[in-house]
Amino acid sequence: MPSDDTDRLGRLLARHQALHDPAREPRNGLRWLPELRRWQAARLKASFRHFLHDAQRAPAAEFFLSDVYGDRDFTRRDADIFRVIPMMRRLLPKKLLGTVADAIELGALTQELDLRMAEVLEALAPRRKRLDDALYGEAYRQVGQARLRTRQIELIGRVGRGFGKALQMSGVSALLAFSRGPARLAGLGELQGFLERGYAAFESLADPAAFVDEIERDELAVSRRLFADEAEPFAFD
């Protein structure tokens, strides 16, 4: 892993940790933030319903919901990564390391956008307690940042394609199995679990690229509809 890639991972982890630290980022205490995360996780699960009802694609869909773009605390996983960057550089394939970096960037960008959304929701609806499609759409448009929204969706695709490409690399499955025991002894269970779950989830797919392409296409359509203030932005045929 070249030093510039190592530096990227270090910078992303520092940014991710700063955005989640209530002492450095007081917007983490906004009352709308937990409701926003709950609502977005439920919305994505509803959008993934057709994947979840497909036995072949359900494991990969569940991985996206729980480990890539879900309402989950990634602090422990990221702390694991921060401690073992030099070891990761020696042991893991470059492409898989790039996938880890993309996942960290996605988490940081999602947090940044969520903090902006929570701040706008506080101004728009100081007395309301629950989100709905209309209020979410209004806040989404007020936050704007279309370029960052596109980047967020692009990173979802990059993480998925990274695990898909890992299936084509010789020795990755054996490496993950071999590192399971040492990772747990070293207290790196969250990072190990993330890699193993991603690899196993994509192993069940007949066409990983098509799966990821469909997610990207659908999420870009949702973003376009939200910015255009179209009716039923989350509906699909």
C-alpha cells in the first residue's frame, strides 16, 4: 500500500472521528440526529425490499444495510483500523485496503451530511418529533450539496465493487480465515468482522457488478427526485 494511500486512510479516520466526537462537533447532540438516522435506515430497507426477498441477493443487501450505509456505530471498527494501519499495509491486498478506505470516507461523508440535515430540521421543525417524506425532502433540498450527494452514492458503489473484486483475487478467503484468530486476540474483531461479512455476502452473488449498479442507479434516481421536489421520490416500478 503506497504511502499516499496510507496517508489517505489516516486522514479519513481522523476526519471520521472528529465528526463523531461530541466535544469537537456539538451538532452530535441535536435531537433530530437519531430520528434522521432511524428514518434513513428504514427508508433504505424499504428500497431494498426486492433484494431482501431474493435469496441470492439478500446477504449482500443485509451487508449494505448493516455495515455500509446503515444506522450503526462504526467507532470500534475505525479504532481497530487506526491501530493497525502499518500491519494492514503489509498483510491485506491493496484493492481490499482501498475498499476499507472508501467505507471510512462514506461514513465520514454521511455523518457530515447528516449533521447538516439535523441542523436544518431543527430550524424547520423545532417542535416535531418524527420525520416523513415531505419534511425529509424539504430539509434535503435546503442542505443542497448535490455534488456531495453524488459522491456519497458513488462511494456506496465503490465499496460494493471492492468486495466484488476481492472475490477474484487469489488467497483472499484463506487470508481472512487465517487472520481471524490473531485479529480477535489483538482486539480487532470489528474490523475482521467487517471484512469477513463483506466477502461472504458478495460470494453469494452471481453478478456482483449488476447488484451494485442497480443500487447506484436507484439511489441516484432518488436523489434527483428529491432535488426536483417530485412526488413520491422513493417509489420504484
